[in-house]
Amino acid sequence: MARIRIEGLGKVFGATRAVDDVSLDVADGDFLVLLGPSGCGKTTLLRMIAGLIQPSTGRILVEDRDITYLPPRERDVAMVFQSYALYPHLSVERNIGFPLRAARRPKAEIATRVREVAGQLELDGLLGRRPRELSGGQRQRVALGRALVRDPRAFLMDEPLSNLDAKLRTATRTELTALHRRLGSTFVYVTHDQVEAMTMATRIALLDGGRLEQVGTPTEVYDQPASVFVAGFLGAPPMNLLPATVAGRDGQVVLTAGGVDISLWPGGADSTEVTLGIRPEHLRVLPAGAPAPAARGRLTGTVTGIENLGSEEVGWLGVGTGDAASAAVAVRGPRPLGLAIGDRVTLIVAPEHVHLFSRDSGRRLTWQPDAKVPRPSRPVDLTTTGA
Amino acid sequence: MFVELAVPATLAGEGRAAVQAARPALARRLLAATPPYLYLLPALACLVLWTYKPLVEAVQLSFYDWNLLPTSPMTYVGLDKYRQVFTQAGLRHAAVNTVIYIVCLLPFSVVLPTAVALVTRRLGGRSRDVYRALVFTPILVAPVAAAAVWRWLLDPTGLSNQALGWFGLAPHNWLREESTALPAILAITAWSMCGFAVLVVSAGLTGISADYGEAAAIDGATGWQILRWVTLPLLRSTLLFLVLMTVLLSGQWTFPLLDSLTQGGPAESSTNVYYLLWELGFRNFDSGLASAAGIVFFVVFGLIAAGLVALADRFSFHDN
């Protein structure tokens, strides 16, 4: 049980900044997922918390105690490796009991505790086996057992599900969530899989190029992405992002681009270049010949492809006018969408589902009615988000 | 009424026989299958020519009395030469010396290299390369050239005895005294083999995923516990390989030094079974006896090797 605070943490490998000035507050009992593409620094960050990598700058506090320079074994955290790192020469029983053996606990206590944990993880019949005699899922559970056998202050997990097949991954996801709920411990979990992040996390920290892009609950990061990167990373397919212009027209703030015309809300604005974002599920296909609803945003384009996902369908459109380079826009909805390749169709969107981002910084823009132009939202204040 | 959905069509019965994939002619298939064997051929030919043919000829020779002169006759003597091997005067002494060589070389071919490899594991980049090159150099020096240098060093007027003189000690003729000839050969062999063994252990350590040590550190193990419980057990197959090498090859490693520095002496004090074997064949010109001794040693070392390999199989772990 512990609150972990990371302050201005950075790691430089040669000329590369793997982690760049990251500050995070992981509350006691949080399930924090470090999410990002490969090379974003999430594993480096986790390994710095574990003590396997020495940070170049910044510090790490656990319950107000500075552990930045403490060796891993004195940190009292447990870690599940992507490779599981099960000791190949030891039986399952010895693998799970390893942390207790290292702590010189009495043999009888180790045996009892190992049996308890093995029972929880349904490893009872496998205690005598060596890791190579286990399936991927069983190995994963042994790795988990080795973490659970003592009562660590935090659990660190480095893509623990990436070596499992899709079905097992889904089942283990549910088990891990249940485990977190039962233990109430602090979990820090690294993944590049947004589904894992969305389903398991109490909070998600999105990283890109070693920098923190956004920290928030799964709902927050999905519904109010703080940057173009976050918007483009989450969702399948991710948010449609198009260059557009905001301007005032007839007392309305209007968003225009080739094939796009969205009337946002009453007000005025100077002409500003922005990036427009709309989630594919928030677009609706306007049936041919149907009357155009009033004061709605509309996008017109040509259908270039249709993907059948089983329960739903994704339509791909080239949105633009005439010969101008058209932007690819995805629309997602229940099957059938009623589209055919080559169709010229109109999509409609509600203004509240339109996201705007600064063209320069990529940060989210919010509307303040008293101002004339959209302002960049205040950068996410990291010191308050965890409180 | 209900109609059951039909399963996708299969080729049942006759239809299956009727469908035949196009297959190239037999000659073509044989030709296509030959390249792997052709690749093997040179290695196999060398092996047969240089290893198995001499082995068979040695077995043959061991049943004959012959002095290696093409003009003198070969007399069939049955198992006489084998009886002679076991009653050979110097055999017992040479065998004991061989065991001494093996046992005394083990610390230098297994224990010390393991320690050096573990200590230098954390060296980074260039310093590690330089260090390894330094340690590895002795094995690259031809044994006879090394023997010449060591003869100077160990000479009564050589550097070693000059050093003794600085401490007021009397000079010692290392290679000509019964008490020190064997230790001197041992020391030179250890010097030349140690670096090679360090490289073998370093390679073994590189093969162990860093994850294990890291996992153990997070699990609360101290450096010493990690070494004893994780690193050394995972290194076991490498270490057994080095033991095997030492047991089987220490005779060969010491041979050029024995031949050029002491000729097994003084008073046979530094000889071993390989040198005895060579003496029987090429000093006494008793090819039958030398061959019989060779076959006996071959069988004995073969059994030891088989035992060690079985041990290595049992104790090695696949890193998966």
C-alpha cells in the first residue's frame, strides 16, 4: 500500500531523452496505466520506479520517503516482467517462494504462503513443474504468484499480457482487475494496448517521446483528449483529425475546411487555423434525400472503403472538394451503414462532439465565451490531478 | 420443416484418389535432395581421414609387435601389448601425475575464470574489450614459443631467480628440480588457458538474460544470493563444459611444454600419460605398446567424457 510520487523524472541514454521531465502522482490503491507507443519511455519510467535504472534527473518518493537511490531490493515493490523472468532451473514452488526465501523466512511459512498463493491462482497441481513445462498462461500466473507471495507496497507490471493469445489476454485482464479490487494495492502497469489501458486503469498516463501528454481517468482521456497525439492514439479507428479554420460568420463561430462546414455556437472569432477532431462513432450518415437538419455540422465526401467488424461497420471517406487533396475520415456505426464505394455522402455531427486543437502546439483548445478567439486550454496541471 | 446446413464439401472416397498433385520426376527429386549431403561431405571426409581411420589403425597396431621400420616384420601378439600396458613401469606414476595436472588445473580453468568473468561483467564498452584482449593473449602464443620464453624466465639466471635474489633467496632451477618441474609446467599451462576460460564463462554469462538478475533483485535477493541461487545455477552447463575440457585436454595442453621444457623429467617427475604414450611410440619405437596404451586411454577418457556429458545434460537449463 503506497502512494508513489514522481517529480521531474528524466533519463538520458547518450543523445536520447528516453524520459523527459515527467511528474506523476500515483495515489494509494490506484491502477495507473502508462500508455504509449513503443519507444515512448513507459518501460524506462517503470524500471526507474523499480530501481533497475538510475534516473538522470528528478526523484521518486514512496510515502514521502525519497527512494531515488535505493537499490531495488530495498524498495519493497514487486514486478511482473514482459518475459515473466521465471527462474528456469527452479520449480514453480521455488519460483513463487523466491522472495520469501531471499527474506530468510522460515521454511514452513514459505510453504504455507506459496500454497495459499498457488491456490488463488489455480496453480495447485503445477508446483513441482519447471517453467519450461508450463503454457504461456500458466507462466504468466506463476510470475504473478511470485509478485503476490509477499505483501509489496506496489505492483509494477511491464506488458504482462503481451505474450498471451487474444482469448487468454481478455480473461487475464478481467482477473487482474478483480485482483486489484481485492488487494486495493497500488498498481503501475505498462502497456501499448489501449484496450488494456481503457478496461483496467483507474487512471491512464499517456506518454509520447518521453514526455507526459495527459493523465486522467479512461473517460477523461477518451472524451477530452488533451492533445492531437492523445486523440490520434486512442480509439479504433482513432479520432478523425483534419486541418480546418475557425471563423465568425453571421454571429456564429464556424469551422470550415474542404467539404466541411460546422456551425459551432453563437459568438465571434478571428480566423484561426486549427486541427479539427471528430470520433468516428460521433459521425452519422445522412440518408440520401433526407432533409438536412438545421444548425448541424456536415462533412461531404466520397466513400473509398468499407470494413466489416462483425457487430459494426467502418466506412472510409475521402472528404474534400473537387480535386483538392481529400482527408481520410472514418465513420463507425451499427451494421449496415448503408454505404457503397464511390457514393457521394454527407455526414453530420453534433457541435458538442467536435474537438479543436491548436495547429502549432497540438494542445486541446477550449472555448471561453468572453474571449474572441479560442484559447489553448491550461496545460494539464499534474500536481493536482492525482490529489 | 428444418433443413440442416450442409458441411463444406470434402473429397471423400474415390474423389480423393482422383486428385493428384503434380510431382517432379524421381531423378529430379533425388538431385534436389543431394545438396545438404554435399555440404557435409568435406567435413565428413576430413573426419574419416584424420580421426576414424587412425583410430582403426591404432586398434590394429595394438595387436602387433612392430618397431615402426617399414623393412622389419609385424608380428601378431594378440592381447600381449594390453597386458604390457598395465604392467608398464611408469604407467602408475604417469597416471597419478595426469590426475594431479587435471585437479590442479581446475581452479585455473574453472574457478578463477568464473570469478574474473563475474567481476569484469559490469565493465563497459572499450575497457571490457581491452581487458578481454589482454586476458586472452596467452592462448594465441604458440606453446613452443611460450615455452622458450618461460625457459628464460625460469632459468637459474633468469628473471624469476633475479626476483628471488632481491629478497635474499637462493636461485632455484625450477625445471630441473623434481619438486618444482611439475608445478612449473602446471603454472605455465594455467597462464595460457585461463584467458580462454574467462572468455568461455563471459560468453556463458552473456547468454543468461539480464531479466533473471533484475527479477531476483526486485524479489529482495542480495548480490550474493543472486549469484548463488540464480547466476551460478544458470551457468552450470558452461562450467561443466570447462571441467570436461580440462579433464580431456589438460594432457594435450601440457604436452608441448613437457616436450620442450622438461621431457617429462627430471626422473619422470613431470610426465603424464600422453607424454608416456609418446615416449613408448617414438623413443622406444614400440608401436604396438603405444597403440594399446592409446586405446586404453581413449576408452578411459571416453567413459569420463560420457559421464560428464550426461551430467551436463541433466543440469543444463534452457532459457525460454
